[in-house]
Amino acid sequence: MSNVFLARCESPAFDETVVSPVDLTSVPEAPDGLADGESVRFWGVSDGSRNESNFAKLEPDDLVLFFRDDAYVATGRVETTVEDDEGWASDAFETGEPFTMLYSLSAVEEIQVPRAKVNRLFDYSDSYEPHGLLRVNPSNVDGSLAAIELALQRVSE
């Protein structure tokens, strides 16, 4: 079974790396395994035991919901994960905190869903907001990931 993750995306780099694909011909030397073509959409997390634990649980086709400014603003599916020991992402983009763990994404869709609506979907309090990368407890995930994506698109403002 695939997982659902919530990820905070306050950094200005989000629009450059997730909403729009990164042209790897203009930003060379990406970590091995991040992309197999000339472009990639990706996001990352910084060091920290919780982030590291959740990053280790990321698997291909997992669903990630991105949180910014009191709303969920995009969804995407995990393709690959890589460690960025050289600091490529943090050097090439304004990530705020240094990203040390990266994950590439496919099927990125922009949405605009208030925090409380998503929180109710996963049995969190209306005021809850994720910090870093959080795996939603699988017992709180009802339905398929495709059904969750469709529901989010339908309630998107």
C-alpha cells in the first residue's frame, strides 16, 4: 500500500522545483539518481531525526501533499529518493534550510485546499499544520490515493 505524506513548502524554491520542472541542462550536476532525463520536479527535506525517519519511508508512487500559507497548494507522486550530500539543491536554489534529502516527483497538480479540509480527511485537528515531512498514519487514510487526489481536486478553490 502506498503512503500519504504532508510536506511544508514555505521556501521560494518550491515554485522553481515543484510547480515548474527544473531544466537540468541549465542547472547541471544534480545528484545521481534524481532524474533520468533533462528535467525533474523535486522537493527535499533538511536534517532532523523525524525528517530522516519519514524520508526513509518514502516509496515510489507515494502521494505528497504540499502545505503553504494555511492551505495545501499541490500534490505529487514520489518517483525516486536521493541523499544530497554535496548540497546541490541548496546551492542551486533558495531552499531556506539546507536540503540534504531529495525526492523527485511526477503527476504534480496545483490545488488550493484550506488546511482544515485536508486535516479532517486524515483525522487531524483543524488547526494542525505540518513541519518538515510527515507521514500520515496509514490507519487515517481511507480510500485509494487516486480517490484522495480526486477529492482534493474537487474541493480545490
